[in-house]
Amino acid sequence: MPTLTETPKLRLERKATELFRERGYAATTMRDLARRVGVEAASLYAHVRSKEELLRKICFDMADRFFAALDTAEAPGLAPAEQLRRYVTAHVSVITGHPAPAAVFLHEWRHLSEPSLTDFRALRDRYEERFRAVITAGVEAGAFRAVDPKFTTLTVLSALNWTYQWYRPDGAMSSEQIAAQLYDLLLRGLKEDGSRKTEDGA
Amino acid sequence: MPTLTETPKLRLERKATELFRERGYAATTMRDLARRVGVEAASLYAHVRSKEELLRKICFDMADRFFAALDTAEAPGLAPAEQLRRYVTAHVSVITGHPAPAAVFLHEWRHLSEPSLTDFRALRDRYEERFRAVITAGVEAGAFRAVDPKFTTLTVLSALNWTYQWYRPDGAMSSEQIAAQLYDLLLRGLKEDGSRKTEDGA
DNA sequence: CCTACCGATCGGTAGG
DNA sequence: CCTACCGATCGGTAGG
């Protein structure tokens, strides 16, 4: 049952996300956060146990979103190229839909302490593995060139993850357009291959 | 005239680079650094004016290296694809040659204060502009597909910049092999285009 | 490069 | 959500 007005706790998490993105986790103080929220520093602890709890929440909530997006994008029997296209679109849509927590997820997770740190790394590895599986399938089916799946997966993801710095909600490109351009570049490459078409359906 | 034994100051900068990479700039204390170097914290200030001076040195030295590498890779009259290949190789070689300061350069520059921060951003923009110029030239010459140069430049650089997390000096792939794979993926893309050759000269 | 130290600020708690 | 506060630690300085 969603609340119509944002709860104090959610507002706190949102402000923490903004600050962690702007300054980084380590450089953000609870007093910075209190000021941004408009309360005294001590009052924050009525809603949250510690600074790290905020980071943990942001990172693992984003991990959940990324996995949920892949689940939605997954369909059995899809050709590898089409499955990859859906994965790319799903991944980009999570970033464009949540650019601030995406930036924190991508850069601040290493400030997690154990055991969260190990858990987080395991999730990230599992996520990369799903991309790798599609790329491997494409290579084996002959749809993709004989690239190294591990190398290629990490390169593809690094290109996709650039999006959070790139995307502006009020910018010229929509999330779908960004995803389409990224997919196009990664699939076809930069090179003009000479197989011209008379018309290009955008 | 290079010194045979590392000066205390250089050793300090090297240890600072390691720590800034491992924990991030904000989470690294001067006492951490002192412990790593093997002196008391106050002794660090005999060699360095402030913590930020260390960061500044690392970031701007790396910027110099990146620009110098592009200068070496530049040659007038080169076809855009070949010029880009050289740029990619040069950029990757800087990262693989200096993986720790490269990581600091890529992630910690935002902790610079003014006016260094503005200077740094200007250098980064100039650097990206040189890649963009090659890509634009390739598009105009018809060697590259009609991609958006700005979008493509940032995507290419984000793929290249992943290298510092990827490269291991004792790993299976050399710097040249990594650069070649990245260039190949970015130029030709993932997709098998059907134009098979009987033999592929690696 | 050391001992001794400073003022500021940190994350967090007690007790309303 | 506040006032009042704590012990620890921060970047950095004085003066050898």
C-alpha cells in the first residue's frame, strides 16, 4: 500500500542518496545529511541505525531492481541478439529510472563492511553472469563473433553503466533511445561495413 | 637525472596512490598513510603540504601522461580508423602502465577543491575532444557509421577506462592484446556479419 | 623525522 | 525530533 506523502524515513533515504552521489559516502557526514533534511543530526538516528545502514539499503535495493529488470527482460527461446537487446534496455532503464541510487550503487558499494560487502560482490557476480550467459550463447550459436565472453561482458556493462553520467531526464535522448544507441554500437560497431541500404527505418 | 633509489617523497606519493585506490581519498587518513610508509603522521608534512596536494599531484600527473600518449599516437594524414586504433592503444597503455594512479585519476578527482577542480575538468574535456575529433572525422569520411560523436566518444572511453579494473600485470592478456580486443569490439561490434574469411590472421 | 599537541569534527548515545 | 554530550579521530602545526 503506497503512501501518498513520502514518509520521513523514505525522505531521509532519498536525501542520503543525493548526498552520497554528490560527495561520495565517506565524504558525507551525518550532519550534512541532517542539514539537507532539515533536522538536528541526532534526530536522524530515530529513523536509521547508522550511516552505513543507509548505504546498504541503497545498494541492495538497486541490486534488487537490476535483477527484477533482467527477469522481466528474460524470455525462453529468444535469439541471443534479441535477448541481449532486451537485457541492455532493461539495464539502462533501471539506471535512467534511478540515476542517483545507480551512481551510489556503482561507486560507493566498496564502503560496505562485512558481511554486506561479500554479499554485494556475490550479487554483482551473479548479475554479470547472466549477461555473460547470453553472450556465450550468441557466440556458440554463431550469431556473435568469437569474442571472449568474460572480457566482452565487462566491456558491455562498463559502456552501459556510463549512462548514469550521461542521462538527463529533460535531455534530448529518452532511455529507450540511449539503450538503442548503445545496443547498436555494441552489436554493429563503429565501422561502416559498406552494406548500404536505400533507406534506414529509424 | 633519475635517482637510483626512490626518494622519500616519491615513495610517499606511491603509497598515497595505493591507499587512495584501495579506500578512496576521503576514507584515507594521513595516519593510514603514515602507517603504510612507516613514519609518524606529523612527519608526512615534511614532504607534503596537505593531503589534497597528494591527490592533485596524482591526478594532474596522470592527465599529463594521457595527453603525452595521445601526442605520440597522433600522426597527420592517418585514416580515422587507424588514428582511433592508435588512440585506443595509447590510452590503454597509460592505464595498464599505471593502474593505481589511473584508478585514482578516474574516481577521486572530484575531491579536488577549486581551482584545481575546474582545471581538471577542463583537461578532461580537452582530452575527450581529441577522441571526438577522430570519431567525427571518421563519420564525415564515411569510414564510420553515422553515429553521434559525443555519445560514441563517451561510450568508447567508458569501455577503455574499465581496463584498470581488468588488467593484471601477471594476467593472461597483455596491454596490447587488451587494446586490440577493445578496438576490435568497438569497431566491428559483437555481431557476426556473415562475411567469413577462410583464415583469420590474429 | 620525532614528541607533543590543537581546534574541529566525526558517528553515535542518553534521556527526554 | 530536540538538547546536551561523549570518546575517538581528523588534518595539520610548533618546535625541535
